Amino acid sequence: MYRYLLAPVFAALAIPAAADELSLDQISDYLNSFATAQGKFTQINDDGSVSTGRIWLKRPGRARFEYDPPTQALVLAGQGAVAIFDPKSNTGPETYPLKQTPLNIVLRRNVDLTRSDMVAGKSYDGTATTVTAMDPESPEYGNIQLVFTDAPVQLRQWVINDQAGSATTVVLGEMEFGPRIKNSIFDIRAATENITDGR
């Protein structure tokens, strides 16, 4: 369930063979360069299973992840919270404060990774720059690794390492930046009511 909470943002199908190391300022500028984005994603789970779906982002503070059948899960970020709707559960969504999740790094109005207390480290392997983020108050929840390349700067891969030692990788198709997206698709209360009403 925690993997849904941390699920996708951006990525690409392959990482180029070589790239220059990026600074946290460059990565922050990239994340601040758009207000909305949408696209499709593929999620590769630790056990080798694959899930697909669609993602919508609207900064600040809003995101929607719809998983295709048979998963059919829904994750919403809005109203300062992240809600996980599991179709197998009859108890309503699990809800967490957005500020306590790494997703908050990307969804802030003004991203400044040089000042973020969730950035636990940065590394460079000669091909990509990886930023590791976690909740400093709850490191037992694991971490998320954001993998960036340059020319142009792109977030290519999102790897979630959970508290059980499992890793989940997310890959996206081409993202569309700047589309008009209605605020209503991020409404956690409305989504909860629709599920309760059986709609």
C-alpha cells in the first residue's frame, strides 16, 4: 500500500549513456518550470509484476494517479493530504499528510531542494544524478530516489525503497506539460463520496 502512496511522477523509458552531474539548483529550476503535467506510467514492482495507469499533476499540492485494471487503485493528493483508495478495502481511503511524503517535494509551489529537509543525499554515477529523499521524522518508512539526466534536464526514473527492503520502479511515457486540468479531479472528499455512493 505504501508503494501507491509514493507512486509515479515522471520518468522515461531509458536513461542515456552519459550525462553531466546536476546541481540541486538545476533540478529545482526544472521542477519549477511547469505548473501542470499529465501522461501515462508503467510501474514495475519488486516481485516483477507490472501496473499501468495515468497521472495528472497540478502544482501546488495536487496529483492524481489512476491505476488501470486489474489494480484499479486511485491515489489523490489535494487539500494538504494524500489519500489511497484501494478497491479491495471497504473502510474508505487511507489518508496521510502531504507534507510527510516525498511527493511534497515535487508538488510545492516553489521547489528549493537546497533547503529541503527531506533531501537525504545526492549522488552521481557518470550517467545520472540521483536525489534521495525521505521523511526525516520517519526514516523507517524508507526513501524515494529521483534519477535525473541533463541536456535537457529530465526526471527519468522514480525508485521507491520501502521499509521491507522492496524496490518499486516507475517509468512513464511522454509527458504533456502545461495542459489545462480541472481542480475537481483532485478532490478527495468528492472521490470518497462517489465510492461510498457506489458511483
